[in-house]
Amino acid sequence: MAEKDAKQIESIEHNPASAQHAFPPFDKQNFPSQLFWLALTFIALYLLMSRIALPRISSILDARRQRIESDLAEAQRFKEASDAAIAAHHKAVAEARERAQAFASEAREKGAAAAQARRKEVDAKLTARIAEAEKTIAARRSAAIANVHRIASDTVPAIVERLTGLTPTTDDVNEAVSNVLKRRKLDG
């Protein structure tokens, strides 16, 4: 088939009568007009593109670029605002912790002071009670010693009389009982 096409092209080149049936864009007589229309169409398309289409595309690209820049600037503002809010939150949390620790420390100190005051109050009451008890004990001891002295003074003459058969004088008995009680007091 390729041979047939080659023979047809060769016959058209050698036979001008058969050239009327050739494809017009390949006809050598149409080249100058084709070049003219090509140049005219190129210039028209160039002017159309440079005056109308490209400025519109350029304005669309500029609008997109400006919108992207404004969106980025807004995002940066939001980021800075959120960073500031986070920093403020952290600062508020730290201050709240400090206040809570201060309150807890103050409460501990108040509790310790109240406990100390209560302990001093209780110690004072106990000291007063102990002093009263010591006075009572001393009074009872004195009463008991006086009672022992009286009982001893009453029973010693009877015991001595029974053992020895002699009755001692009251002054001798009182002196002997006092001496024994003094020795016991010094020993005890």
C-alpha cells in the first residue's frame, strides 16, 4: 500500500493535470496566502490573549495570591492569639496553684497555731489541776500524818504499858512519835 501512495505522489509531481486533485495545503501556489493568514491569526490570537485573557488570568492569580496571603496572615494571628491564650492559661494555672499552696500553707499554720493554743490551754488546765491535786495530797498527807501521830500517840502508851508494864508520859510518847515520823519523812 505504501508503494501505491508513493506512485500516486510521483504521478502528481510529474503530471500537472492531476495536480488539481492534490491536497490544497500542500499546493505550492497556496503557501503565500496560508502564511498571510497564519500570521494574521497568530497576531489576532496574540492580541486577544495579551489584552483580554492573560490580564483576567493574572487578576485571578493575584486575587488567589492575596487571599492565600490574607488567610496565612489570619492563621498567623489566630496562632498568636491561641499561643497567647495558652500562655495566659498556663500562667493562670500556675497562679492558682500558688494561691492554693498559699491557702493550704496558711490553713496549716492556722491549724498549728490553734492546736498550739489549745495545747497550751490544756497544759495550763492540767498544771492547775496538778497543783490543786498536789495541794489536796499535801493536805491529806498532813491530815494523815496528824492522824497517824494522834493514833500512834493513843496506841503507843498502851503497847508500852503492856510490854513493859510502865506507863510513859504523854510528852515522851509525842516526842518519840515525832522523831519516828521525821525519820520516815527524811527517808521517804
